[in-house]
Amino acid sequence: MEKPTKDKAWSFHIAYFLLALIGVLILQQMWTVYRQTEVVPYSEFESLLRESKIASVEVGSDIVRATLEEPMKDGRKQIVAVRVPTDIAAELEAAKVKYSGVVENTWISTLLSWVVPIALFFIVWSFLSRRMTQGLGSVMQIGQSRAKVFVETDVKVGFADVAGVDEAKEELQEIVAFLKDPTTYGRLGARIPKGILLVGPPGTGKTLLARAVAGEAGVPFFSITGSEFVEMFVGVGAARVRDLFAQARASAPCIIFIDELDALGRARGISGLSGGHDEKEQTLNQLLAELDGFDPSSGVVLLAATNRPEVLDPALLRAGRFDRQISVDRPDKIGRVAILKVHLKKIKLGADVDPSEIAAMTPGFTGADLANLVNEAATLATRRRAASVTLDDFTSAIERVIAGPEKRNRLLHPRERRIVAFHEMGHAIVAMALPDMDPIKKVSIIPRGMGALGYTMQMPTEDRYLMTRTELMNRMTVLLGGRAAEMNVFHEATTGAADDLQRATEMARAMATRYGMEPSVGQASYIAERPRYLDIADLGQRRSEASEETSARIDRAVRELVDEAFAGATRILKECASIHEEAAKRLLEEETFTEEELEPIHAQVEARLKARGPGSASNAEPSGSHFAASGG
């Protein structure tokens, strides 16, 4: 098969050589004719004609070419003259004036008359063909993989650019070691896992980790999302899976990264329907077959990411396919500090900015949230034309990210503003009355976001992972402090406590049905686990497994827990009524209390409760909510 190819290439070069030779001969002939031909005025041609010095004449539409009887002094034997109309020539001859004709140069217009229509035709044709190709989904290439291929020079991300997920990075280090030196890595008979699944909430850096592995290993990186495999045409997804693995084998060693694997690997038959789901199942079956068919020692590593591992097909997660799962969770405080240091390098910081202090104010934030926070702070500093980004900018950015932007143009009725002020100070004073509480950073009655007419911000001093019954009860008490304030002062409930009531009720129901914290219900869990894999009904919802009698007891227990929390909040606010009223009036005037401005109020509350004696408030802290805000 190679010999015909070489002969074809050889004949191709010979043809070019012959064309070049013919071109050279034509140019040589034209140059020779040009050197032998003299261009003279038409009057000189007439003179030579009268003197009988011309042997023959070739007459064209614009020129005449004459051959002389004897060569001229420079050896030329031919002359060329541009014709002049006979009547004009006669008059010029009579006046004894030297004259010559001029040939109009029309080659440009002639060329344009041919080139412009052809060029326009090709432009219109290419535009229409491109539109047709896009509209039909590239029918000729529909079975080819749509993976974006990044060569080793394109991936400029390394492990140094990924922070806050040290455990996941350690798990992936051996992937890098294998891709760099597979022989040394497998000297003891170990093999690399066929598939590595990155599992974690959105924004925790799963995709960034995959790119970092490719960047550290210096190998090509095939990136595609699970939704790009399936099209409206049957069999396209399976064809794209085959093509993707074929390209990867040809480029080995390399990394295949499938983002949002749940779009492709959802459990088969989970919907109980046919039709379009058959195409997804075919695509998944082809992926399973490819995972069984390729040898990891060839240097092809499959990475995937998902934030919904519970819906994946169990056949996809068995040993020999995606046989390793790496958790990429929300970072702790140390991780948040590391992530902030990476992003803070890109902006100009003020002297008062401390990453540890920002990390303490952002529990529960993911890497994407922290990147957005840094950008928001820089934007706020730019808006006020500051020379650098200060800590106040970060504080304002946190409020903006969590509660939404301020709505100072939203004018409230004076009575509504008064209700909001007492409501928010109710949350604050109840929280102040409970020992070992999370500090209150801010209280404001400035409307924010879509519907919040005010908010009370609490920030924990440390990350919390376990909570006691007393802590949950006191969290509920803080949530119901706003409703208790409305009832104590205005003797009527408003709609402003809707979000507080919903959160308190959810907490109480979890205590009764999930945590076994309510004696009247017992030490049992009445919430079924979320359906996994092949369970069809109620996908994504939790359903109760309690009988009707037990459900009635649960409802009573939930109501008693909420009432108990409401009674505690009411009791605290009645004991601190004068402090509550004075602080609410000041809040109406100033609109916002900072942590420093709340310290005197906190001291008054502690002194009042201490004077009342022990037992006036529960000896517990509020729940470890990352951000406690009551909607106005």
C-alpha cells in the first residue's frame, strides 16, 4: 500500500516541474519578442511606409506590427505602433505634427468583471453551507466526539493553583506519577485505577483538580460534559463514546475528563419509560463497554466529576470501572485561608486585610464562592475609586453575596420600618441572652435582595460539625425572636417571620424524625433514605416511614418544640423590654448596627439577666448557622 502512494507523490512533483518549464519557455519567448520589437509613434510608421522601408504589416484592432526591410541600428527588425483614425492622421500629417495612438488599459476592469462575481458566489456559498451545517448539527461529523482537546502546553494549571483540597490532591498525586513514569510505578505489579470519580458539592474545584492533574503530568487533556454525548439522533451518543476513546488511545498517555457524569451515567430504567431514555441507556452501555475494554497500562486515565452520585448507575461504580471515588468537600477554615491566598494575589490589598479574618466570616463557602467574593470586594473598591481593597470591602461583599444588594430606594411605611426594627432587634437580643453564642456581626433594617426588609448577621467563630439538642433548641429560639418581638410590642403577627417559622419548623421536625431528640417520639428515625439507583418512586425526596399514629405524635412533638422555643424567646424579650425598645429606636435612626455598636447593648442584656438570677435564659449557644438572617 505504500508504493502506490510514493509513485503518486513522484508523478505529482513531475507535473509541477513540467508546468514550471513550460512557463519559463513562454516567458523567454515573450522576452525575446519584446527585445526584437521597437514601439514607435504612428507618424513614424507612416513615414517609413511612404519611404518603402516596410516589408510586411500585421494590422490589429488597436495596433499595427510591421517588419522592416532592413534592421534598425540596434538590430531590431520589427516595430509596433498604436493606430490612429485615418481622418485625424491626415490632418496631423498636413500640420506636420508628430503623433501616436494610445491603447486604453482595460485589463483591471476585465479582471474585476471575472473575479468579483466569482468571489461573491464563493462567499455566499460558504456562508449558506456553514449555516446549513450548524442547523443540521454537522450531520457528516455527528458521530465524532465533541471533546475539547487541550495539549500539554494549553493546560497551564497545576496543583499550586488548587488550594483547600489537600486530601484530594494527595489522592491524585499517584495518577500524575503513573502518567510521568508508568514503568517505575508498576514495578511491584500495581495498576492505576481505571476510573477516578470526583464527588462533591458544586463549586468545590472538581474540574480544576482534573485540569491540574493534566497540567502536572504534561499530557493531553480531553474535556467533555456528559450532556454532549446525547443528541436527537439514535446511536449518536454511543458513536461519540467510541470516537472519544479511540482518539484518547491514539494520544496516550492522556486524560479523559467527563464533567457532570450524572447527565450520562444516570441509573438505567429509573424512569420506567422508554423512548428517549433508550438512547441514554445505549450511550451508558457503550461507556461501560469501553471501560471494560481499555487497558489502564496504556496510559489513558479516565476522570469524571459529579455532585449527584446517588443517581449514578451501580454498574458504573463497581470495581474495575470507576473503582475510586475522591471526595472534594467544602473547605474548612484552613482550606479557605489557602484558597483566599491564591485569589488575593490577583488584586491590590490594603494593609488591614487578613485572610484568616475573612475565612472566619465565610464558613460553608466553596472555592467558587470565595473567588466570587474576592471579585465582588475588588469591584466595590473600584466603584468607590479606592487605591486598594480593604477589609470593609470584603465585609460588604459578604453581605452582598449572602443577603443581596442594598435596596435603599425601597421606601417603607414608617409603621413597617418600626416593625422591622423591633423584629431584627428581637433576634439580636435573644441571641445576646444565650451564653457561648456566635457573635452578632451586624443588624440592619436596610432592605436587601428580593424580599428581605432587614437582617441579623451571626458568624460562628469556628467550624461546627456536631450539635446537641440544647444547641438546636436555642437556634430555634433565636429564629423565633423576631416573631416574639412582634407579639410583645405590637400584639399582632406579621408576614415578616415566614422564613423564620419555616426554618424553625424544619429544624424541629428533623429533631423529632431524624435525630431521635424528642422523648415523646422515641429514639428512632422515621425518615427513609433518599432512593438510590433502581428505586423508581419519589426520586430525590425523603418520605416518612411512620404510621398514622406515629405521624400524629410527630406533628404534636414538632409543634411543642416550636412553642417551647417561642416561649423562651418571649420570656427573654419581656425581661429585656426596656433595652429592646431603646435599641430598636436607635436602630430606626441609624439603620445599621455594627459589632462594635452592639457591644454596649450586649453588656446591658447580660447585666439584666444576671440581676434576674440563674435560669432566666437557656445555657446554650445558638445553632451553628453560617448566616442567620431574618427576612423582613
